[in-house]
Amino acid sequence: MDQSMLKVNAREACQAMHAFSRIFHIAQPRAWLCQGWYDWIAGKGLQSNRAWQKGLGLAGQLSMPYEQACTHHELGRHLKDVVEAKVHLQKANDIYAELGILVRVV
């Protein structure tokens, strides 16, 4: 499968996730996590960070620590600011540990 087809499939998946999240609000953080992934592969780094920040805020509002950890993880992996990236990775590790998930992100 070529890159253009992957982008089309990713965009369609994000659209479906956002549609699903309008009905089931609990899916909103995951929809924005997916949006961030799509924006990243589409070369839209600033937009991807905005999407992940939005998803992080929604996960906090909805008291969804796993979604918070996943989003902190992605922010930590993709931020150019090394200090800020480490903060997000540490938050992801802390939340995963609190949930009893044996994963270490670096």
C-alpha cells in the first residue's frame, strides 16, 4: 500500500472516530489522539500537538487516566522541546504505574 493510500485510510478512520465520539462522548479523547496521529503523518506537527492537547484536556475532564497516559506518551514522543517531552513521558509512566500497567516509555 502506498503512502497516499495510507493517508486516505487514516483520514477516513479519524472522520469515523470523530463521528462515533459525537454520539459516545467517552470516545472523544481517543478521537483526538487519532487526529493527532493523522496530523503528524500528514506533516502537520503544530496541528498534531493541538489535537493531542485537546484530547489530553478531554481525558482529564472525563476522568480517563489511560487515555491521559496514552496522550502524554504521544506528546512526549513527538515534541521538539526535549525538557517538555520528558515531562510528558514521565507523566505517562506515572499514570501507567498507577493503573498497574507494566510499561516504561522513554
